[in-house]
Amino acid sequence: MICRWGRPDGARVLVDGCGVGMYVRALRAYTPHLHALDIEAERVTEAATIVPDVCFAVAAAEALPYTDGSFDLVLSHEVIEHVADDRQVVREMVRVLRPGGRAVIFCPNRLYPFETHGHYWQGRYHFGNTPLINWLPDRFRRYLAPHVRAYTGRGLRNLLRGLPVRVVTHTQVYPGYDNVVARHPRLGRALRAVTYAAERTPLRAFGLSHFLVLEKIA
């Protein structure tokens, strides 16, 4: 999906929130013009050992250390839900894109029936998938999951107000169930078959993540 909509072949690419560099390594097969950053220095150090010939930086996504129009593609994979100012992060992604360049954004879907980042209860963090938190009113969801956002389609598009972009595509995708496949291959493959088929129906609205592709206009 990233290759189809982001067009990375030979492009100048920024992985905005690179973590330990897994997407950086994958994109290295398509272009030598790669930059990547993360706010956590330890992760950047680890990523640089995995992909040593890439320009890494330690920086916040709200203040990208690049000039206007520097990139053909910006990838933000499950990042904007964690930042201090998501609107500013999107603004910065658009700023560093050249006209005609694209931003590929994945982020949590509010309609997915599980909160995958865990939750807090009585001051303690509980790791794992928690059902139905995302379906609660904002007040209660923020109490249980103050550490992460989840977006409705409208809420995600509201981040684009006033920005020189057009929406190329916007849909929802289901998870890959990698852990389930590893432990229970037949069950995992069945889940994939059913939910990937659902992505081609209105049931995609309940997918794990939004997949949003923006193109900067002149």
C-alpha cells in the first residue's frame, strides 16, 4: 500500500517517527534518498545499526529539521496518536513535502472495537487489547487511555483544515494478526481472509487503522 500510493521509487523519503527502523530498512530497497527521525535517541541509535547508510535525526515531529519542500514522500506509521500536538505534526509533514509530494499516514481508528495500546485503571497501566474503550464517550475514553488518541474519519480530516493538500485516498485496514498466525496458523490465516475481505465492504469502517494519503498542491 505504501509503494502503491506513496511512489517511493527513487524518491526523497522521510520516515517521520522511525522507531527501530523496520520501515526504513524496507524502503531502502526502493530509494537511496532516505531520511528518518524519532524523538527517542535510543531508538534512532538502534535504527542506525540496522540501516547504517541512512540520514537519521533525533527530533520531534512537531518541528522537523528540514527545509520546505524537501521530500517526495513522508511516511507516518502509527505516530500522530502519540505526539503532543497532532495538528502541528500534520502541518510539518505538509511543509516539508514538495508540491505533488505525498504523505502516507496510518493511525488508530476510533471505531475499532479494541484499544491496542492498553489502558489505565486506578493509576495503574494494563498492557494489552482492551475491548470497547474506543466506543466510549470522549470523557471516559480519555480517562482510560490518556496516553494515546484514536480518530474518527471526521476527526482525522479536521487536522487538514487550511492545509494545501488533497486527499488521494482514505480507507481503513485490519491488522495482520502476525502473533495469531505464529501460534495458530490456521486460525490466523482464517482471520486474515475474513477481515481482509471485509476491507472491500462497508465493514472496513471498523478496521484497526486509518490509511490516509495526502498530496500537496501548489
